[in-house]
Amino acid sequence: MPIYKRLSIDEQTTVLIWKIEESLEELKENITLSPYCASRYDAMKSEIHKKGFMSIRHLLAEFRYTDSDLIYDEKGKPHLKDDKEISITHSFEFTAVIVSDKPVGIDIEKQRDKIKIIAPRFTPVDEYNALGPKDLIKKLTIVWGAKESLYKLYGKKGLRFYEDIFVHDFDFTAGTTNAEVNHHGLETHYTLNFLDFEGFICVYAIALS
């Protein structure tokens, strides 16, 4: 069960990405779920969601955590009992976990044409007119992933993707950009990094010190 990618961002922050190639039975081996997580798992209808859920527990083990070290607040945001920051994501055959001493958020998205349908809900699409079809889907997916990761990081209700989260423009080759969140009169600043692999985009956000 290999790790697909391991990113050591700094001394405080690590990203692990898993590509799900195992059967569900293989992924369940040596994993013990807490009563809360077992209840969540049993309620899942889709096998790919169950696989994603279990693969995340293997990623936790790589960080030397067990399922019982993970707790969820009333908004569903995950936390670790040792007070380190964590964020989790799952999309089709990929899952990822980021752990840090700083507030973080992570999101994986498959690059799909349907992103163009929802784009007006989260970004001014007129700004993307110069892009070709493939680059348009890629850029919209990065912006969506950036805003998803910031939403997870921020962890507060009422945050609006279009009005409250601003992602600076970026070049694909840079692999990084900045963003601000404006919510209830408070502006906070973040760095974002993104990577493109096998038709997927992974974006992770880290709070600036």
C-alpha cells in the first residue's frame, strides 16, 4: 500500500496523497474505527467512499495516528487530540491528508467539464475568456480547490466562496498563489500551492504566520 506522493512542505507541515488501488477488504485490514467513525462508515452507500474513508486511516497511520486520535466538531471539521492541525480530502481514487502546526486546508478535485457549469457561483468567469477549453477547466478546478481548501481551513459557518474568498491570479507553472478571506470585517491572508497529476488537481492552503 504505497504512498502516491509525500510532500514535506516545511518542518511543521507534511502532505500525504494516497492512490486507491486496493480492494475494500485490503483497506480494512489492521484498521480499527472509533464508534463515531464506524457509524459514519456504515452509513456510506458507495464503495468508493468507503475505500476513501479507509485509505485516509492508512494515511493517518503514516503520521503515527489512529482513528481514535481524530475527532470532529459540530461542523464536521476534523481535529487531532494532540492539537496539531489537520485537513482531509477525497476524490474518486485519490485521498490526501495534511498535518501541520499551522492552520491548513486541502482539497483534491478531478478535472471535469462540469466545473464550467458551477463556475459562476464561485468566481467571475468573464476573467477567463482568453483561456482555451483545457486550460479553462484546469484553472477553474484550481480556483475551486483553492476556495474549498480555504473553506476547510477557516472552519466557520457563513463563509461565501464568491464574495468572501479572493484567490490571486497565477501561472500554472508557478504552482503557488496567495489568497485572502474577508469575513465579518476581518481579512486574513494565506499561501496556496497546487499540483496537477493524472487528471486531478490538489490544492493546499497554509495560514501565514
